[in-house]
Amino acid sequence: MAIYNLRIYGKEYKISSRYDESYVTEMAHFLESRMKELAEATGSVDFYRLLVMASMTVVDDYFKLMKECRKADQPQFASKLESIIGMIESSLTEKRVL
């Protein structure tokens, strides 16, 4: 497991991950871009408020994608998404991120 230093919305984080640095950095940039979009749309500057809102939009996207996969009778995609959520939950439970 590698340890990476990330900056998300001006805050520094030390993250341990089984994924390569470019993928972890890509995820961090994605989250930060969501936070910036929400800051512009809402006028909020509170870091944690933006983080929660960004997380909620990502979860919303996940739920919509799961619903589409089930509607399209694509259980392999739904199963893969459930596996990804399981990995995230496991990482959070173990007090580490991905």
C-alpha cells in the first residue's frame, strides 16, 4: 500500500491507497472540481459544507447509475458498482481512504 500527499480544496491529506498515484490524484481532482462547482453555484465557502454537498452529488450519480444498470438488465455493472462501494466503505471503516 502506497502513501500519497494530496491537496483537496486547499487542505493537505496523507492518503494510503492500493491504487496508483495517478488514479488517486484523478479522484482528488474530481472531488475538488465538484466542490468548486458547488462553491460557485451556492456561494458557500465552508469547506466541510462543500465536501458534504460534493459527496452527496457523487452518491446521487452512483444511485442513478445503479438504477440505469438494473433497468437495462445489466447486472454485471450493478454488481461492479456495489463492489466499488464496498471497497470505499471498507476503507473508511479501517480509517484509511482507498
